[in-house]
Amino acid sequence: MQIASGDLNMVRVIMEGIYNKRTRKNKIMDRENIELQWTSYARTRLVGKKVKSVRYVTQEEQEHMGWYSRPLVIEFDDGSLILPSRDDEGNDGGALFGQSKDGKDWTFPVIS
């Protein structure tokens, strides 16, 4: 049986539609899984910790990391710490934003 070129185009369009639906579904599922995974990662490392102190990255730490900016460092009572980065690759320090329980905005900028 021979398939006419018009029929081949129709098959191609149908197959692309099926593929695109599966791809969109997989991307949505992946997004949901990624969010769940990273939320779990953050939760296990941060929930229940007590802030011991805050400070800015020192100039020596800044030079060691090759950064132009010095972000706020939050130190916890168990010795762990977190600090914001400009991006996922740690290319420079980043600002922190927050909000008080009464709705006032907070900004913790980077310094040089």
C-alpha cells in the first residue's frame, strides 16, 4: 500500500501533535518534580534551624570567590550558613528580599 504525500503530511502533523502533548506533559511533570525535590532539599536543611548571627561576606571571602559583590551571610547555631548568589552557578553575590509579618518590605543589598 502506498501512502500519498498528502497523507504523509497528515500523519506527520498528527504525530507531532501527539509528541508535543507528551513533551508538554513531561515538562509540566518535570517542573513539578523539580519544585518538590528542591523544596524538600531546602526544608531538610533549613526548617528548625536557629539564626545565630548575620554578617556580610568579608573582603577576603569575596576575593577568594572571585565576586564583585558582598552579600549577607546568615549563620545558624549548628555552624551551617547560607548566602544569596546572583545565579545558580555562584557567579556573584546577590541581594535578599523579605517581608515582616506586618507587611513591611525588607531589602538586604549587596555591598562592594
